[in-house]
Amino acid sequence: MSAMTSKNPLQASSSREGIPPGEPLSLVSICLDKDTWGILKLFADSTPVVRLQKHLGDYRLDDHESVLEWVGDPAPDICLLDFDGDRRSAAMVAERIHADAPDSAIFAVSSQSQPDLIIQAMRSGCSEYLLKPLDPEQLLNAVARVGGRRREKKESDRGQMSAFIGAKGGCGVTTLVTQLGASLAGYCSRKTLVVDLHPDFGDAALYLGLTKYRYHFFELVENTDRLDADLLQSFVLHHSSGLDLIPAPHGTEPARRTAPGALNHVIEFVRSRYEFILVDLPPGLNDENLDLLRHCDQVNVVTVAEVSALRNVVRQTDYLTRKHIAAERIKVVLNRHQKRALITEAQIEKSIGQKIFWKVPNQYVHVVKTISGGDPTGQVSTSDVAKNLQDWAAAIGKKAGAEEKKKEGRRMLTFWNR
């Protein structure tokens, strides 16, 4: 809770960084006097960081009326509430907004600066106490704090996105992606989506036994102007494990040209609705793959213990780092691992210049049964492969849970330090 008492240009300048560019915060004013409304209007007209949604001229205390019907649905990012007209009514209104629209920040505005009045406003749910006449620099500070919290929440809500690409064809990428995804969804109860980005003949749907569908990911990217939750669900296939899938085209498709930014828009939309997104990429590196890889938290290069595949791992890693994908985000996954292989683990790590991130055991017969049955969790639930991928899924799930707890702790600390 902060009172607005004096200018601090340096603080205001640094606080502006908290406001997401191009995303103005919606603001509703309630019972502002004429002078304060004039300052607010001038502030909104001179800066792109806020958008005045509406101006309400009275305190609404009718318990039968929904707060959202009054202030707007969806709720505004900020409610600017004048406490001078009727402090008791203003406090009651603040309490109702805080209860029914907890994500809306409430700014108390008053000419009174007594500590007990500030505490009263704080207890009613206000996060800022701004003194009249409104100081534009400090109003900007207060708005920036809301923008910073919104950005932090948005980032914490984004799902983790991992790409899987084979060092060459036949490395078992689709098998790993579908089984790991099914383990995350079923064994770890995490909301997980697999995206099959093969432009032709993708197999993820086949491996999951989901062979009846009409739409694929590339069509979704072409419809970003209509993208919402309902449209997304019309593209998603649901597996019995709880795993969701957006499939690849059934067969060959003509070359597609997507609008600039369309892929990024779809990715960000999907990340806001799933905890984990696993992307099954075709082997080879092109501009489309590279654009997607830049958005991924982790890039898994899947290889087998063959000279040609290991040579390609080195080539791919070098290419990706030259394209400004951080080396720490690139992980090497060794599939079909055998303890007594002709090429040892030490030799593999020496040739690729890094540690193997994860080793998946070689159990060909069990994996074929999984693919034939379309059930990654049922057919081989007791196999070493299934247990290995469950361990991987558990490691991912626990790490994500730990990060969520850290972020929640930081949010609570910020709250108590206001």
C-alpha cells in the first residue's frame, strides 16, 4: 500500500518498465470530483498505458446487483475510487469490488491523509492511496505496479513448451513425445498438449489411436483472427490418458504461407491454457522450425547411438546456437539406450561435446505393442520404457510445482512488504 505524496521521476521512469508494451490497462473511475476527473482524462489522453473504460457517478450498494454488471465484464484492471464523497459508502464499494473482482486493483483517491483513513482504505481492499490533486507522475507509478503484477501473473501462468526433433529420421521422436505426454497427463495429472508439426504424414494421432479427425495445426494458424477457446477445442483430440493432441495433416498438403506473427499468436494462446506443450517436429532445420524453437523453454534433440545420428547432433547444436538459441536450452536425449552398445556413453558425450540429458532404454517389442494398441500408458505400464518416461514426467512435474511455489512465495512477500 503506498500513499501518493510527492514526485519521484526516477522511480516513475523505472516503473514504466512494468507495463506490458502495447497492452493498455483498462480503468474505471467511480465518483471522481470534476477536477480529479479532468486530471485523469488528461493523463489517459497523454499516455498509452491506460484506457478509460467508463466513468461511474454514484456508489452502488445494491447487494442484488452484480459488481461486474456495474463496473464491466470482464472486470477492469484498475478501479479509481473517490473516498471524499462518502467514505463509508466508498469503503463498502471497495469491499464488494475486491470480493467479486479480486484481479482488479483498487486505487483510493482522497484529499485526506490521516494514517487511520489510509488503513481503513487498505482494509477495504485498496492497494494504492492517492492524494488529491492527482500527480500524473505518481499515478503512472501506481499504474506501473499493476502492470508489473499482471505481467508476472501472465508469465507464471504460461505453460512450459518443449520441442522434440530427431537427429535424423527414425530416432523414435513421435513415440517419446506421445508416451511422455501421456505420462504427464495420466501419471502426473498435468494438463498436457502434444502438437504434431509434421507438414505431411504425421504419426502422433496414429500412435494414440486417434485416427478420425478433420482439422490440423496448420489450419489453426491460418485462423488466428478467429482464435478463441471454442475454436481451439474444435482442433483438439482427446486421449483416454487425459492427453490432448493437435494433429498433423492426414496426407500431403500444399505449401502454406502464414501471416507474420500468426504462429507466435497461436503458441502464446495455447500456453495460456496448458501446463505443458510438447511439440513433435520433423527432422531437419528450416525457418518454420527455427521460429517455433525460439519460443520453446527446452529443445530436445533425440538421437540414437549411430555415427550418422551423432554427427547430426553436433551439426544441429552448432546451428541452433549460431541462431541465438541458448546452449543451456538444448538437451540431448539418447533413445534406444543399451548398456553394452558398441558406442559407449562416454564416447557419445565426447563426440557431441555435452552430457546426455536423458537416456531411454531399448525395448523394441514393448514399444511396438504400445503403437499398435494406441495406448501409451496401458500396453507397457510395467515396462522399463514406461517407468523411465514416468520418471522423466515426474521430474518435469515436480520442477514445475516447485517453481509455482517459489513464485507464490515471492507474491506473498511482495504483498506483505507493500
